[in-house]
Amino acid sequence: MILHPGILALIGGSSLVLAMTLYAAALGLRVLARWDYDSHAEGQLALERRTYLISTIVNYALGFQILSSLLFIFTLDDIHGLFTGAMCATGSLNANPIGWSALLASLVTLLACGIWVVLNQIDQGSEDYPLVRLKYGALLLVAPLLGLTLGLQIAYFRGLRPEIITSCCGSLFSSDGSGLASTLVGFPIRPMMGVFYGTSAVFLLVAVWALRAKGGLGKYALSLSSAILLVVSLAAIVSFLSLYLYQMPTHHCPFDVFQREYGYIGYPIYGSLFLGVFCGLLPGLFQPLKGTPTLATAIGRLERRWIGWSVGAIGIFLLLTGWRVLFGAFSLVEYL
């Protein structure tokens, strides 16, 4: 099983990323111990040059880690045909429950890597590198996350057996079952529609407020509304949006949208959602750093870009998911 091309690429690439990150973290420890920007000693100049090396290594490594999250989803869907009873990535994950932990760890690591890349971008854009200690301290937290994600993925793939009879989305995402998935499926459709589109409208209004307001309150509100929108959107995909995407009144699986039969529409749907939420989180997360004089202007300029990307990405998400709700031939009128 582990000789599958997708698995080999994923494990090999993630191992290389972890090795590069550990090397960068080891160099980062030296920077943390000896960094003194006001010094003109030869050792300080060597550290400044080393920070460029570390940043380049980590940017490439974490950039691949972001892509590996997509590769993990693709591989899960690609191997489902090897298991009896599996019809999509849900069946692959159920073939070894560790897979769900690996998926969650991959998403958390994806968020951490993205934040580090932005933190590094802000620091390198400043003349006095005020975030050197912060970003290399954060790197010491990112490295264990990468190791945990890789370890879970290896444990998951090594535990897969072709003879396993697994359950798929029809049993997991069913109102007759128990657990979180069944609870989401059982949500009344009309109230769930109201919550989803109401939350989306609030997010867009808060984004406009954050874009126009000079203070930090609007930015914190945007970060909070982004996190809420993510939770509500994922629930809405399972509850009713999937029904319109599949044009079936009982098909609630959030993973089948990654398949060719549905035009791989899951990739732009989830991609735009996570990009929009991530960019919406950034203004609030980096608001405390505006207290540093050399960062205030740069972060203020980036905030407008983040908010614009966030609104644009969420707009694409709403368009992709709402098109069939509004104009598709399939209707849930009798279920409302």
C-alpha cells in the first residue's frame, strides 16, 4: 500500500520538508541566542546573512507543505478503490481511523505554515528585522507540528490493508447514525440556510467595516467572523450545499466533490473557503504587532490587501456553492 505513487510522493516530500525545517530551526536557535541588531560585529553580520538562508529554506519548505495538504486529499480519494465498501476519501479514512487525525493535523499545520510565511514576509520587509526572535521562536513550534503530521500520515498509510472492508459516506453522513456527522446531516435545511447566508452577510459587512475603520476593533471582529464563517460553512456543506452539488436529496458527503464526476469542483470550493478565512484571520492576528513603530505602516498596507483577498475568495466560494442553489434544476422545496 505504501508503494502507491501518491503516498510515496507525499511521505518523501513531507520528510524532506521536515528535514529542511529542522535544519533551519537549528540555525534559528543560534539566531535567538546571539541576535543583536544594534551590534556591528562580524558575528552579527554573519547572523543577518544566515537569516536570509533560513528564510529561503523555510519558505520553500512550507510552500511545499501547503501543496502537500492538497496532495493528501487527492491521494485519499485516489486510493479509495483499493478498499471494499469505499466510494470516496471517506472510505479511505475509515479504513484506518488514524487518517482522521492525520487530516486534522495536516490542516492545523497548513494554518501554522501560512502564518509563519506571512510573519517572515513582514519581518523581511522591515529594515530593523523586529520580528526575528518571534518568527524563529515560532519556527520551533512549527517543526514539531510537521513531525506530528508526517508521523500520523506514515502510521495511517502503514495501517491500511486492501482486505479491509470499510464503511463509506452513506453510513457516516446519515441521519440514522450517531456522532457529529449525523448531527450535521440532521439539521433542518431551512434554518441552516438562514444561518449560513446570514453569517456570510455578516462577514461581508464586517469586512467593509474593517476596511474603512482606522482602529483595531474592526480587524479583530473580522478575524472572529472569519473563524465563525469557517465552522458554519463546513456545517452547511454537509447539511444542504452538498445536496445541490450532487443533485441528490440524501447525499451529504463533503469529499465526493473532489472526484472527476463532479468536475473536481471540491478543490476550488474548499480552496477559496480556506483562503478567504485565512486572509480574514490575518488582520486580527497581526494587529498587536502594529504597536511596533517600524511595522505599523507595513502591516496597515498589508491589511487592506488581506481583506480584499478575503472578500474576493469568500465571494468565489459563495458563487461556486450558491450557483446551483439559485439556478440549478435540482430543488429541495419539498424538504424545506
